[in-house]
Amino acid sequence: MSMRRAKLASIVAVATLTLAGTAGSQAGADAAKDSGDSPTVISPAPRLIYFSKEEVEANFAHHKGMDETLYASDYGSRSYEVKTSQRLKTMAAETHDTYTDILYIVKGSATLITGGKLMDDITPKTFPNGKPFTETRMARSIVGGDSRHIAVGDVVIIPNGLPHWFTDVEGPFWFFNVKSR
């Protein structure tokens, strides 16, 4: 008889846990209260972040005064920013103190030079809105470093602190850039 009671108690425990695991189940919460345990609190699931092909293409083209940021998190629980970056020509070399760049190339190609040393600093002191420009250092070029051709479909991870520079741009050169802390 005690074997049957143990089996029945197991079935009741599984049923109680199942009920407590469903969002807003009063039966599960009541069962937990009766047992002296605190009820399980279920947090809402994070919301999906979706951008249509048209929104992405408009952002790459920087329509209507958009910058290249497609999504910016609060750097709290989500510590990343998604950009639709483009290069039409060789621009400044740079390095980021905090951000790691994760790139996915979607159009065109370029030569990526990484490592080496930034030469001829051109880092602005402030953004156009007056906010201090502190996270990224910029230069006219890189001396030394490794060179590789990157093109559509390539994924590149550039850790913070690593100088990088796109040259020989065959474009438009478009890439998703996830900036992560």
C-alpha cells in the first residue's frame, strides 16, 4: 500500500509542477502555497525584433536622414547594437576601446587590414551634436598588420582593441555590423 501512495504522490507532484509551470495557473500557485513553497514567477519572454527586407535596404541606403544603426539596445540586458554599414570608398582606419565588431558581408567586397598601428590620428573630439567622441580612435591609415580580401557571405569578428581598415572597396560594400560589449 505504501508503494501505491508513493507512486500517487509522485503523480500529484508532477501534475502540480506542470500546472505551476503554465503561465498564470492559479492551481499551480495554490498548490505551491499549500506546500509552503513560493510560487514560480514566470517572466514574460523577450519580444522578437524584426526588420523587413525593405526596412533593411532603406537603412543601408540611409534614406530620410537615417544613420546606419538598425537597432540599438540599452546595453543593459542586451549589450549590442546592429548597424547596416556601407563603404563606397576607403575611409579612416579605426579601433574600438570597448566594442567588438561582428560583420556579415552582404554586398560588394573590400580588403580588410587588421592589426598593425594606426597612423596619423584624425579622431574627432566630439560628435556633431557635441557629445564627446571617446569609444573609437581613428587614423588615416594602418602601418603593418594583416591583409585579407572579404566578400559576400564572409563573417568577420574584430575584437575590441584591434585596429582595422577597409581599403580597395568594390562597392557599394554593405555589411551588417553587430557591435557588442
